Amino acid sequence: MTNALSLQGILDIGLSGNDGKAIHVVALADIADLSIFGIGVANNGEGSDGQEYTFDSIAVSLGDDILLAMSPDSLAAYLGDCNSEFEHVLLGTSDIGQNGDDAIELFEMGVVIETFGDINVDGTGEAWEYTDSWAHKIND
């Protein structure tokens, strides 16, 4: 495992439908093929569903910010100038249609390397809930 990718932020901002759902990851090293990484959403505290989304097969560089968004255009309009901070904006699928109380798993080669929230707990009312908002990592 390289652990070369890290969760940076989880979004479920109050836009229409899935428009405000996104996951922000950051490259901790150069990655020749991002598709060795993926995302899983543990819905409603029902445990892991495994890897549900595989990143595009692209190369990324150390420090690159990557936004995986259900609706990149809607998020770009919402974020305004801040959207230019992302080196890569990728189109998500319905597999990352998390709600603000769902835990998120980051996978590398099919193995969980990082988790946001608790996969066995419905996040409603938990300190890590991000309904109609976003959670952002400040430090480790």
C-alpha cells in the first residue's frame, strides 16, 4: 500500500438533489494511476458496502486536490473562484450519493486505508454529521 491519497473533505451541501454531493481527496505523493483507489459509502450505519466507485485512470501529482462531484457544474457555480483550487474535478456516479450522515471509506487496491465517520453508526446527530454542510480535515 502506498497510502498516497487521503480524504480531505466530504460535501452534502444544500443544493438540489445530488448536486451538492462531493468528496475531496488530496494526493500525498505522485500517483501514476489513480484508478488503484476508490470510494465506498457506508449508508445509514449498515456497515461497509465495499468499494463502490473507482477513480479515473489518470496520473496526479503530489499535492493535487481532486474533487469527485455528482454535479461538477453545480458545485463550480456554488464554490465560485474556490473551484479553481482543484487540479482535477471528476464526475461521480450514483454510487457516491452519500447523505450527510453516511460514513465514507477510501480504498487502495480494494483495501480500506481511511474512513470518515463510523461505518456501523447512522451519523444523524453524531459529531461527524455533515448534512447540508461539509466536513473538512484540518490536520491528521
